[in-house]
Amino acid sequence: MDDKEKNNNNKNNNNDNNNKSYKKKSVCRYFLENRCTKGDKCTYSHVQSKKNYGGKNRNRNRNRNKSNNNKKKRLCSFFLKDTCDRGDKCGFSHDMEKKKKFLLKKRKQGYFYCFRIVVPDVNDSPFSRFIEEAKDLEPNLNEKVLEPLEKTHITCGVFFSNEMDHIEIAKQILDESKEEILNILNNEPLTLNLKSVDFFSLNANDDMKQAIYLFALVDNQQAMKDIKILLENKLIDKGITIPEKQYEYRPHLTLMKKSSTLPTFDITNILTGDNNIKDFDFGQTTVPCISLCKMSSTDDQTGFYESIHSIDLLSENGNENENDNKDDIENENENENENDNENDNDNKDDIKNENKNENDNKDDIENENENENDNKDDIENENKEDTENIKENESDNKDDNYDGNKD
């Protein structure tokens, strides 16, 4: 190697050393933000000295800190979608209150049609027993994924809108569809048998460790599918948009579901453990009505979603029974009226007879009085005759005495 090449190599080495020493004098900006992952291998300084942190670097870092503070005020777009996995290390805000306000402003209000399932005793029901057994099988199961038993229902149509006209249309659709719905149900009560459970997982990959919904299965699914199709088609015909289908519709009753802080949950032991409850029998229930409900609002008295409108699925049978009862009552009233009229007539006849009897009695009394008067007259006549006879006898006696005296 000649002298020129040696000199060039020495210059390059000196430049590298100078660059390294310069870099070591400059403070690592990622270190200042607690984000440097290189540790000792980092070519920049990890020492905060007045010299290194002064001058232009100080202004630059101040500006950077302001930028970071501004970022912390801005909501994380991934957090809004429940997909951010950086947690506290995320440079953007994960403020839950801000998220709720943002979603309320940006998102359209959600509404849904549903078959409401009434649980008479929340604390002592097949659903509550299932939850208790599930907790025993999965001790780490978070309470946040449990669906409140007061809200048990089976969804049969969803739409989002902020227009009040759409809400009125949805009510009208429910009313106009009642007869068709009852025909689908063959004019019989919608009685369901709930037995066994299934789930949906993240990305539909059937991974039990990444479940997003756990639900009870129901029979009579075809009728419920037909009702859902009927209602959603009418919504579409009226210009109301419904969400795209992520899964094939399977009528089900949700027992657990993901939350904003728990995008997935593990149900492996619940469905496949030694004492699994996959085939749990929830029993039979009769659906009283179909309701139009508001997703974001709860009724304080019942704990169920706020019901905006509903139709009674038992009303037709109820009306028939009511009509029958009305007929029976009317017949009873008619019979009562007839009986009352008959009784009135009988009473009238009795009164007439009584009056006749009274008149007859009066006549008898008058006759008796007449007889008494006649008797009195007879007695008086007899007395008169007796008196006259006595007088005549007395006069005869006097005459006899007088004649005797003469003699």
C-alpha cells in the first residue's frame, strides 16, 4: 500500500471517529422521549447534560414536547376502533370520556328490532346458573364481558340513523308487518327452546381464546330468519341503510360479548373442558313481543334497552279470547235481562193477583159487613117482634085480670 492510500484510510478513520464522537455528544431524541430501544448500542448520547441539552437542542426538544403534548390531546384513531395495542406507550390519547363524546357526535344512533326474552327472576334463572358455572370454569373471566340478564333478547334487525323520520318509519313498519309476522308464526305464540351455546371469534377463525361473542342457540330459527328478512327489506325499501353482514344470521341470545377494553376473551374451558357446559339447557320461553329499541339508552325501571315501540305477539289470541269473553258476558247479560224480565212479569202477575186477592178480601169484608148489618137488622126486627109480643101478652094479661075482677 502506498503512502497516499494510507493517508486516505487514516483520514476516513479519523472522520468516522469524529462522527462517532459528535454523535455521542448529541443527545438521543428517542432517549429523551423514553422510546429508544438500542440501549448501549445507540450511537447518540443517553446522558442529559446542560451542554448537550442546551441551545438548539433545547428549543428542538421543547418543540418536540409541545408536539407530544398535542398528540396526547388527540384521540388515538386505533383506540377509537378498539384495536390499539400500545397501551400507555401510545403517543396519542386513550381518554375514554373523550372517546364517548367523539363517537356520539360522529356516529349515527343505533336502533334494533328484537324478540325480548323476559327473565322473571334474574338471580335464580337458568341464565344466572350458566354464568356462575362459566365463572367456575374460567376463573380469569372478566365481569365486563357478561351481558346483563335484564337485557336478554334476540336481535332481528339493525339500522343506524340520526333522522327522526327514519324512527317514525321504523315504527310504522313494525305495525304494518304485524299481520305478516303472525302469519309466519301460524298465528301461534312464539315459543323457543334454548339449548347449547356457540360463539363468534375475532376474524371468524373459530379461536376460542379470541372469542368476541358467546350465545345460547334457539330452535324455530327459520321463522325468526323470515321475520328478520321481512323487517330489513322494508327498511331498505324506505331508504334506511342497514349494516353489512359480517356473519350469517343465526338467531341467538347473547350471554357474553367483547367490550371496549376487552376486545376478546377466552372461553376454552367453558366449551371444551372436562366439565364443559357447551350443551347447557336453558329451558323454554315464550316471546311476548317484538320491540324497536335504542342501543345507547336503558330503561331505569326494567334495566332493558329503551323500547321506542313494540307489537304484541300474543294479542290475536288475546283478542279472540276477549271477544269470546265479551260474547259470553253479553249472553250472560241477555240471560240475566230475560230472567229479570220474566221475574218482573212474574212479580207483576203476583202483584196483580195480590191486588185481586185484596179486592176479593175487600168484597168479602164488605159482604161480611153487609151480612153483619143484615144480622143486626134481623136481630133488631126480632127484638122488636119480641117486644111487641111481650107488650101484647101484657095487655092480654091486663085484660084477663080486668075481666076476672069484674066477675
